[in-house]
Amino acid sequence: HEADAFRTDLMTITRFVLNEQSKYPESRGDFTILLSNIVLGCKFVCSAVNKGEEQKKLDVLSNDVFVKALVSSGRTSVLVSEEDEEATFVESSKRGKYCVVFDPLDGSSNIDCGVSIGTLVLSTGTGVHGFTLDPSLGEFILTHPDIKIPKKGNIYSVNEGNAQNWDGPTTKYVERCKYPKDGSPAKSLRYVGSMVADVHRTLLYGGIFLYPADKKSPNGKLRVLYEVFPMAFLMEQAGGQAFTGKKRALDLVPKKIHERSPIFLGSYDDVEEIKALYAAEE
Ligand code: AHM
Ligand code: MG
């Protein structure tokens, strides 16, 4: 049966990346080795979360595991973690060619109440592919090949508690989500408060995720290197868009490692609408 063939032909994340790698004759497998160490970190986070480690410890533990796994891969030269003030420069005997920037565990305020905090989807520039950890196998298996975000969605996702401090275009956009002028149905609001979970839902169901600038945080909250860039890259690879309020998010050039930026990302048409509102302001 076709279904059985699919169930028994397991596409692990390592097999997937080796397949991709074989398309580039000059590649030497460095990325595959790097990724298998990242995957180890992801498995650790999963097991620690399931054991019910408390939040504080889990952040620190996850960061330690990622840093050690990445250094020991022998494929990295600079590590920049959301958890560490300074970048880590790998000692020369273990140095490789990759620079890795990461947030070891996103949405940590959600840990203690068991709300979702982690997903792993992968893009190496040839679409977005979703892998699910099968705990009995201890392997990430390809479950969502070539994810494409719906062109338009009916969900908006934002922390509305900040509404009193928003700028004009954001206020107008959210108002339109609730009271559409063109006769279309109002959008639904969904906000987990873990960016990984909110963006994951946006990828699969469509819609828009916003973390705008506001009077209290003129640069927004989310960090360019670990939150804005990776999610913007995934969105574009899935056929959506990511906008900062001024420009395409991937055109940002950060000046410091922990820099923040406002972000609007999601379905192509929904992001077009917010872009138009910002353009009208100028
Ligand atoms: P954190 O680094 O404290 O975990 O903050 C990052 C998280 C994101 O996952 C999420 O999108 C955002 O903060 C939610 O912020 P807020 O609570 O202001 O809505
Ligand atoms: Mg984070």
C-alpha cells in the first residue's frame, strides 16, 4: 500500500539534509554535521520540557547544551545566543566556518503552564519543511514537506494589551481586522505569546503575526538575529512576507547582536495591507 510505503520509508532530518547536500558536489558535509548537533540540542529541550524542569533552569540548561553541542561539532567559529550578553568565539582547535545565532528556548514565560514553546521547521533556502520528533524513535521525521502559507488568512495575532501605545498604521490595521469595511468577515484573534508557536500556526493556517513598535518600545520587542530574521526567512520561503513597518525584514542590517525590530509577517495579501497603511503615512 502507498500509505504503508510512506509510513515505512522514514525521511529523517539527517537523511533529508544528506539528500539536499548531494545536489552540491562541492559540499563536504559540514552543514550536516552542524545540523545533527543542533538536532541534539532540540531533543534535549524536548526531554527536559517533558520532565517538567522549572523555567529558570530550563533556559540556562538549554543554552548550555546548545553551546556545547555546537562547539563540539568542530564546524562553528562564532556563536551568538539570545541568552548570552556577548558572542562566543570558538577556540582555534575546534573552529569551523559557521556562525550560528540562536534562541535556545523561545517563549519561556509559557513553560511553567505547559503551553507550547517549541517547533522545528527547517529551511535551507529550498522551501520550508516541517519535521516532528518521534519520541519512540528519537528521530525528527519529515511530516510537513514544502509548507506553503495560504495567500490570505483570517487570523490576526498580536498582544492587544499594548494597544494604547501603538502607532497609527498598526491601530488602523487591527481596527480593520475587527471591523472590516469591505463586507468581509472579521478576523479571529489568536495569541499564544510564544513566537515559535504563533508563527507556526500562521505558516500552517495563514493570517498575520504582529509585534509592532509602540511608545514604550520604539523598536518593538523581538530580536532581529534570533526572532525576526529566521521567521522572516521561513515566511518568504513559504510564499509569505515579512515587513518591519519600513522595509522588507530581511533587508535589515543590524548594528549590534541583540538589536530589536518591529515585525509584521504572514500571508502575502495580509502583509500587503499593512504595508499600504505604512506607505500612506509617509
Ligand atoms: P522571551 O525572550 O522573554 O521569551 O520573549 C520572547 C517572546 C516571543 O516568543 C513572543 O512572541 C513575545 O515574547 C511575546 O511578548 P509579549 O508577552 O510582550 O506579548
Ligand atoms: Mg525568544
